[in-house]
Amino acid sequence: MRNARLLGLGFLFHFKMLSRSGFNGLLAIVYPLFFATVAFFLFREGSPHALLYASLGASVMGVWSATSTSAGSALQRERWHGTLELLVAAPTHFSLVMLPITIAMSAVGIYSMAATLIWGRVLFGIDLHIAHPVSFVLAIPVTVISIGMFGFLIAVAFVRYRTAWALGNLLEYPVWLICGFLVPLTLFPSWVQPISWILAPTWGMRGIRQSALGGTPIPDIAICAGLGLAYTAIGVLLVDHLLRSARENATLALT
Amino acid sequence: MTGARIFFVGGLLSYRALFNWLSPWIFVPTFLIAPIFQILLFVYIGRSAGVASDKFYVVGNALQYAAIPCIFAMSNTIAGERFQQTLGFVLATPAARLPLFVGRSLPVILNGIAVCAFAFVVGGAIVGIDVPSSAVGPLALTIAVSAASCTGLGLLIAAVGLRVRETAVLNNIVFGVLLVFTGANVPLSDLPGWMSFLAQGMPLTHGIEAARRLADGASLSSVAGLIGAEAAVGAAYLVLGYALLRFMEWQSRRLATLESV
């Protein structure tokens, strides 16, 4: 119960904090819109179905965009603020502190998601008909939280890099590319598909699409949630290992 | 002589001191790997949408990605002085402002050329496009002019950075505008009229068009007009950027906003 409260309050606190910067909020909404606009122009020559396919994909791109760079530099930010040592020294497990931060980062992407769908509707006339509304409502938070959990794993994995933001930023395009946001996975070489299968955004995207366009979204949503939990479990193990190493070698501050 | 030293030596020193992306941990992922993935993203979107050839996206995105070094580096090497608390010292010097500010653009242009050429060659090799060997020289010239033109825009943004705190956000937004408007991925003929009209005044638009024609086998003389237009657009931004820098310098003295962060 205490842990659930910590996760909930941590999420609320960081979501509010991340929402405070007008400039960053604007960027989180506007930046993915540029890519969505290009996609809409390219797909509008095709069927309305293709345009809706692109609209849903572009909307989830924003969630990943909000997570990748920010999560990569999440620990570095605490380091700059001088709070990393305090958080590590706190009696609460460090994972319970970091997880809400990265989930809040991905949740900020919901603004972008909504903006992209509205942008597509208003400027390109893309109607969003949802075949399975209940699944759709379930698929979005599961996808956002799973992406946040993926962000947690990235944040932990990059803890030893001062320039973690650049590594996080680097992951933006590849995940957009191979998770099927705008390009069907069948277009890629066969060796790419197993990589996309271990990425939660792939299944979240499929769940959202199947919910909106019709199909069987529940298995995809379940796999997305399962992968998110797996990332968290790996991240927790990594945290223990890395913090032990940082304590032994006195390298937490990277100075 | 002093002006030449400020231009070349001062420009290089400022670039190395203030553009912290030169660390391999930032340079490699940001300037060498990311443009390849941008090319691949749009090549595959293009294949999925069936709009244009792979070559169209390789050329468009390789040139458009030059915007990242040209805009970010240029704004960092000027607006970055504020964050280092050295802007006051720079502006207190009697050094002529033209070599002081514009000299910082030369390393940025070279950086832009290198990034663009790398993306073009590696992205093209991965996707498998054919470019006639006779086009290599003219393409190099087009890339150089496009990088210089985009750096002109970077100087303008750097000037804004003397007053606006969030230059990184501004740079990203400008990058996105160039992505949509310049025809890097959407042919100008497919854009609404007002967008293709505005694109004529943006850097990279004419350079991308010239590079595409050269890659398709056109001669240098047939695209000289486009390269000239690209150079003219870049020169206009350079003049505007320099004028705005001087204005911002004057304003920051008048309103005491030089060090406000």
C-alpha cells in the first residue's frame, strides 16, 4: 500500500512538474506534429484507411518522443539538481522513485497523442471511428505505462553516461521505424521483426490499431503490459547491481 | 589582420569551447547515426505510401539533416555564451562584431557539410541508390551552399537566443518546419500553395531540389539557378542574423537583459 501510494504520488508530482514548462510542453506537442504532418501528406493519396492508419501511428510516436530523450537523461537531471545521492540514500527502493518519473514522462505524450488526432481530424479530415471503444480506452494507458516502463529501463541502463540524453535521443527514430507506427512490419527484412517483437510499443501500437480499426486487440494489449512488467523487473535488477557498483567505486556523481 | 584572426582563430576556438556536442558520445549518435535512421524512416514510409523513390528521400533527408548541426551549433556558439557567463566579456571587447560573430559560422558550415555528406553516402549505400559519378563534384558544391545557407538561419536563431532562454526548443521547432516545408519528404507540388510559396524563402528548399536533379543526372549548369537561389536565401538570413545580433546587443545594453536567464 505504501509503495502504491509512493508510485501514485510520485507520478502526480512529476507529471505536474513536467507540465509546468510551457516551452517543453509546446515542444512535446508540436515536434511530433511535424512528422505526423509529413506522414499525412504522404498517405493522403492512398485510401482513408491508410490515412487513419498513419494518424493512429503518428499519435503514438509522440508518446515515445516524450519518453526517449527525457528518460535517457532522467538520472543525469537528478545529478545536475544534486538530488541523485539523496534519492539513492533514501530508505525507499530507488526503483520506486524512478519508475513514476519515467511513466510521467510518457504520460506527457498523451498531450501529443490528442493533438495529433485533432490535427489529423481538423486539417486532413481523418475521422476516428473506434470499433472497440472499451479496448481502445484500455490500450492507451497500457501502452503509455509500458512505454514509461521501457523508459525506466533506458534510464537505469544509461546511468553511467553523462551524455545519456544523446543516447536516448538516438533511440527515437529506430523505435518509430521498427515498431510499426507508420510502416507495416512486413516491409522490413525478416531479421528486424524479432527485434520489434521484444519492444512493447510494437504491441501497444497493434492493440490501439486493432481497437480502432477492428480486430482482436486484447492479446496485443496483454503482451504490451507483460513486456512493460518485464522491463521493470530487469530495470529493478539493474538498479540493484549498478547502485552497488556505484557505491563500491564511488562513481555515482560521475565527477 | 586582427579581423582575420578573430574570424578564423576566434571562430574555431568559440566553436570548440561552446559546442559541447563535439564529444564522441554526442557526435556519433546525433550526427552520424540519427540521420541514417531519419533517412530509413522516410524511405520506408515512402515505400509504404508509394509516393516517391528511395533516392528522393535519401537526398531530401541527407540535406535536411544538415539543419541539426547548422542550427544547433550556430545558436550554441553564440547564445551559449550566456550560459557560460561570458557574454558580457565578449560584448565588452572592442573587437569588430562582423568577424566576431560571423567567424563562428565557418566551423559550423564545415560540420554541416560533413554530416550531410556522411548521411548521403552511408544512407544511399544502405538503401542502394545510384548516383552518377559526374554528379559528385556538383553535389558537393550544392551540399556546401546548402549548409552555408542553413547556417545563415542558425545565425538568426542565435540572435534570438540572446533574448529567448529556450533556444533548444526553438531549434527543434525550426528543424521541424524545415522538415515539412522544404520538400525534403513531400514534393513541393503536393504541398498547399501557401506552404510551397513560403518554402521558397527557406534555406535548403532550392538546395534539395538541385541535389535531386544532380543525382538524377542533370548538369551543374542546369541547376545553377537553384544553387544561386539557395546561396541568395542563405546570404539574406546571414545579413538578417547579423543585423538582429547587433540589435539584440544594443537592446540588452539598454534594458540590462544581457545576463538574464
